[in-house]
Amino acid sequence: MQNDPLVIAGVEYSSRLLVGTGKYKDLEETREAIEASGAEIVTVAIRRTNIGQNPGEPNLLEVISPEKYTILPNTAGCYTADDAVRTCCLARELLDGHDLVKLEVLGDEKTLYPDVTATLEAAELLVKDGFKVMVYTSDDPILAKRLEELGCVAVMPLAAPIGSGLGICNPYNIRLILENAKVPILVDAGVGTASDASIAMELGCEGVLMNTAIAAAQKPVLMASAMKKAIEAGREAYLAGRMPRKLYASASSPIDGTFFK
Amino acid sequence: MEIIVNGEARQVPDEYTAEQLLESLGLGGRRVAMELNQEILPRSNYPRCFSPGDRIEVVQAIGGG
């Protein structure tokens, strides 16, 4: 597809697949999978440097270079708005003022569901501080709207719990969110395999962000390639407009002109 | 004097700077960001000296989703 860019905060991207860098065997596998995915926006986490441990080891950003990729630092592991804001400030410093961030404020370790009130609080603070916020949230249409109104540049409802691979659990809610949205809606979390990604795109999502579905596949690099195709196929199917569902058959070959009775 | 680096107490000489700390951590010239007492420590301030009891965080990007 030509001329169908994903536009986030005024920047155009040709890939609608956003990928994480967690859970890979090593940095080489990370690099290969991300290359195969065709993703241009790549998420990273911000953590303490390991004091005195393997100081010679390459840094993730030496492999996934900010010159080649749009780095999207996340606030994974944050359970309060303050921690999320601190993490974003450190990320902005780390990336020389780059201010696109993925906000997630978690509420519970077992489900990794977002704490939506803390998410709203953090989103407001970050937007005021000039950050361009892509926000992970639940699949609640009202909340998605509130986050958009606060000035988030993209709203990213979960399809299922993070890392669960359960697929699009509530396509109706995703549709409701899409109906009212004025900013890009991306499914973030829950995708398990290529068809899940296609379903998200067929619903009309602007993109999909995933990590575990690729990293935890038996062959991550091959799954990354599958996801790239699934996202493209789903997008094209969405733009093409699917046929209506019908209860009864409708012959594909004409009835007229048959030479038998 | 004692400073706290990434949650661990550390004995360092007086007039110790962020530049010296990064060198001693093997992180000189590496892409990291620093926080001093919960405020961002911009790179331009790395030559400034720490004070006793300062709490410093040194972070980097790692794999995550």
C-alpha cells in the first residue's frame, strides 16, 4: 500500500506495526526480529544500570539505534503517576530531548491491567510538560475519549492482558473506541498470533503494538515477518471493506447458460 | 563522603562528580541518564560535584514492550 501512512504527533510512519524489545534470547535475536517486523517505532524500558556488571556489554540502543528507529520509551513497571512521570523525564534526558513516550501505569501485578485513574493523572502531567503521550489503557470507550481530550497523541487499548496472547477479547469495545476517536487508536497488548493482528487492523485500528507474540514464538524472527504481513493484510482488508455476512449461500458461478438440467 | 547510587551506598572522595562516577561504573561515554535527588541531572551538570548523602540514579534503555 502506497500513501497510507500512520501519522502520530504529525510524523508519518509507513509501518503500522510497533514492537517491543523485551523477552528476547539476546540482543542479536532482538535486532533480527525487529528488522524482520519492518517496525519503525520500537519500545524500550528504562532501568537502573547494573552496577559493576558486564560494563563492556553492548547497550540496547547501540543495537536498536535511535538514528534508525523511533525509540518509544515505556513506563512499564510503574504503579503510580509520579513514577511514570519520573521515568518519562529520565527517558527524555536519555534520548536527547525526544519526547514521544508510551505511558502505562499498572494497577495489579497479576493482570497488569492499567490503573486508569493514575493513568489519567500521569497523562495530564506529561502533556502539560510537553510530552507526546501514547497511552496504554483498558478497552473502555469513555476512558479512551478522556485520554484523547487530555491531549494524548495516540490511545492504545489492550486487546487482552499484557503477555497473555489471548487475542482480541472484546472487538465490540475496540469498535466503540474507534467510532469516537480523533487520534490514532492502536491495540497494545494481548495479540498472540498473526490472525489476531489482522483482526485488530480489520476493525480499523491504526496500528498494533506487540512484544511477547513475537519474542515468545518458537521462531521469533519468522513470527516477526508473519506479523508484518498480517498487519498489512488487515489494513488492506479494512480499507477494501469486507462483504456483508449472509446466512445463506450465494453461488459464485452464474446459473444462466448451464447445458444440463 | 557517602552517596547513594542506584539504591546502594557508595564511599567516594570529596569533590566527586557525575563524570567520575560514570567512569568508575564503566559507563563513561555510554548512553545513560541521571537523576540527582529525584530531579533530572542534565549532562551539562556532570562536571558538578555531589554533596554527601546525594541520591543518584543512573539509568539506561533495556529490552521492554
